[in-house]
Amino acid sequence: MRDKDALRVAVLGCGSVGSQVVRLLTEQADDLGMRAGARLELAGVAVRRLDAPREVDVPAELLTTDAMGLVTRDDVDLVVEVIGGIEPARSLILAALENGASVVTANKALLAEDGASLFEAADKAGRDLYYEAAVAGAIPIIRPLRESLAGDTVTRVLGIVNGTTNFILDKMDSSGAGFAESLSEAQELGYAEADPTADVEGFDAAAKAAILASLAFHTRVTAADVHREGISDVTAADVRSAADMGAVVKLLAICELRETDEGPAVSARVHPAMIPRSHPLASVREAYNAVFVESEAAGRLMFYGPGAGGAPTASAVLGDLVTVARNLRAGTRGAGESAYAAHPVLPMGETLTRYHVAIDVQDRAGVLALVATTFAEHGVSIQTVRQEGRGADAQLVVVSHRATDAQLAATVAHLEEMDIVREVTSVMRVEGESE
Ligand code: HSE
């Protein structure tokens, strides 16, 4: 029999996350009801194929292929969207909000591309749009940025927000293997997809960086604003070079707030970088995620845990579901979008970075001076230089101080043209402690 006080939940998608959401909703119905202040009843589950094998038994009468019909039903109060992708997810979320439902989504790509439309629709409807599961799976990071740190000024967010690439880079670091071999192993173990592009080329991390930067800096940042480089060009030599200087290579999502001559501005980027092994993010191994937050009053905070997987991601979805159910019962809603600061987003060339550059050079008098002069000509200050013999040649490893990315890129292009330079063998940005 239907409980007339229950809140009715429609789940869109029954893949690895959706099936765990349905399982936990069913198995923990009593506890979830007590926490939410109303029983959460499954109203329906929208799927692509009714007869597809799935990890959870869903009563046949609850399954439907008509997702739009489900979200526009009068008896649906809460909608969980775990289909992913832009369409039909966007139309379904907009229709659900317009129909008066609150929405919980894990859809990072959609939020990063067109979060503005979704937040505006939620405002107009007076309903909640929650998305803790969209970034770093089970790790609570959306709520801390949106609520716990709402009284502070966040200056920097450094995240390992893609488990697949962290697994691959960790493998390269621990075994000395190259990228292709480590990717194959990640695929065999089920960490990487058959088409790994979204992960290894940084698209997944860039969407998450856009979401984190928007929240951290109260500014709309979209995926198109995020500078993106993946890890497919990271070589075993890069990883060895990092190890030689006590560092490790990680794919980082980096969001920063910086004072410029024109006032505060933000930047968001995803690229591989060397970080010192003493940095807390260096200890994040295998497919784990972590987000390191720096803020003016709180200082440094780190959030760590499983960033993907059905049950961990479902944990974040259910946390949101309980919260939006409580809000609905209380006739209120949680914090909506905060984009009042509207800071300009800096292009990559104006972002301040540090470079590690390894160069094979002729080993003769004046070569080091010529290399140092090239850095100086581009206004880049050198922090350290290391030289190793290479037969009749030498390898120079230069680590710069911070300069604009444009100055550093110009320095590398200049070095590549110099007669005394045999080859620039490794170029990678350096993040972490020093300036
Ligand atoms: N594919 C992602 C990862 C998880 O490897 O972390 C979903 O965002």
C-alpha cells in the first residue's frame, strides 16, 4: 500500500551507479525515511532497455523506457539523474524541475557545459539541484565548498579527480613502465574503459575542474574555460626525471584565485605536473582521488577517498537525496548557485606556473650560460639546475621559479631552436611548495 506521506523518487539510469542507488534505497528504506523525515519510495526507474541485465532486481512494473513520461508524472517528488552526457539528461532535468521535483544528479559533463541553465531552472521552480556525486565520487567536496567554506576565501583547489589516470601514473611511477603498458593494465583490471579518451585526455577531470572552480570562486566557469592536457604524452623518462628530483607525476585539476593588475581573476586547468613526494597529494595512490583546498582562514584542507564506482558514487547520491527530501518536507531549499563574484577567467598563457625542463646539450664551455641566458631573456628566473654527463654530451635539468605559462612556453620553444641543444627531452609543469 502507498504511504501518502512518502516522497516518490524517480531514478533515471540503472547502470553501475543507478543500480546501487536503487539497491540502497530499497535495502535502507527505514533508516533513510527516518533521516529524511519522510519515507523515500521508488516511483520508477527509467532504462534504455527493459531486458538488459542489471546488478539489482527492479520490480518490472517500476521499469520504463519513457524517461520523460516518468519525470513529468504528478506523483514524482524527487528525481535522480545518473544517465550522464548532455542529452537527454538536460531536457529531463529541466522538465523535472519545471514539474516541481527536486533533482539530484551525478552529471559532471552537463554541469560543466551548461550548469547555468540548470541552476536558473531550479531557482525558477524553487527546487533543489544537488550534485555531490559529480566530482570525486564518494568524497564530500561540493558541500564543503558550497557550505562549510562559505565564510572563507578559497584561494586554490588542487585535485586528483580522475582515478583512471591516477592508477596509470601510479603504475608508471612504481614499475617504470611506459604509458601504453600501464594503460593496458588499467584496462585489464577494469579501471580504464575500452575507449579511454575521456579519462586519459583529461576531459573528465576538466569538467570536474570547472565545477570546483565555479563553487570555490563564486564565478561561472565552464569546461570551455579550462585549459586541458591529458597524460598520453607522459613518458617513462618524465616519470624518472620526476623521481630523480624527489617528485611524482600526477594529473592535477588546478583552480586558482589570483590578484592581477585589473583585480582578482581565476584560472582553471588540468595537466600532468610534478609534485614533491612530501606533498599530501603525492601519497594518493592507485585509483583514489583527493582534493586539496587552500583558503585564507582555514589554511590547508585535504579530502580523500574513492572517486568512482557504483556504491561509492551512490553514497554521495543518497546523501543528496536525504538532504533534498528534508528540504522539501520543510518547505525550503538549500543553497543555489553562487556566481556573484563573476571574476574574469584567465587564459592559460597568463596563468603562473613553474616548469621542469630536461635538455640534452653539448658539453662545452659556455653552454650552461647560454641556456641560463635564454631563460633570462624570457623573464624566467631559474630555481635549480642539475647537470649529468651523457658521454660527450650532458643533460641539464632546469626547474624555474613561477612565471606566466606564456613566458615558459616561449623559453622552451627558444631552447628547441638553439644549436647547442641536441634535444629537449622532458617538459613538465611543477606544482607544490616553492614559488
Ligand atoms: N572515469 C572517472 C575516473 C570516474 O576514472 O575517475 C567518473 O568520473
